[in-house]
Amino acid sequence: MKLTFNENQWEQVWSQPIGETKARFVCPLVLTKNVIALLMSSSGIWAEEWRLGAYIQREIRSGLTIGGNQDARLDGSRKLYINRLQIFTYSTECDYSLIAYNKTYNATLFAYQYTGIIT
């Protein structure tokens, strides 16, 4: 797949300050696009670019109840680095929740989804 983006068709859908004490957080919106961009921003001394800041996973409501839970992880976790804008593409387009596991840093997570047609 070759990705060509129109810079005017990115939509910020979420931003969340992340404290050192919160290890797991969930985007309060249900995302629908299979191309998203994430930025975990921090100005701390340790926040040099390329440092691992969190792990990201997608979770869907499967409808299958096992152990009282209907949620299922759609794919493996991906690494999210500090102060680096990262684009994640997924082969499956569906409604999903975004879950991040923080590496205990003070930062802000920004999420964008691409609303245009990918060519």
C-alpha cells in the first residue's frame, strides 16, 4: 500500500495529559479510521526523541463474552516514542478504543485520525 496524504484532512480527535501515576489510560472516543497519528509530547529532561513512552493497543467490542468480558485486543501492542509523531496504519477498519500503557512519564498524548481517501 502506498500512502499519500492531504495535510488538510487530519483531524485531532483527542489529547490527554498523562501523569506519572497513571499507567493505563483509554481514549474516551470510539475511533473509526484505520490510519491514525499519535504524538506523546513532553518537555522533561529525559524526553529526548526516540525514548519509549508508551505501548498502544486497539480494543474492540467482540460480542463474545468470556469471563464476563466482551472486549478483545484487535492486534498486538505498538511502541509509542516520546516527542515523535508516529503514523499507525491498520489493515482492519472497524470501531475501536485506543488504550495506552504509560511508561510513567509526565506527558500529553495527542491523537489524530486521517479523514481523507488514501491513495
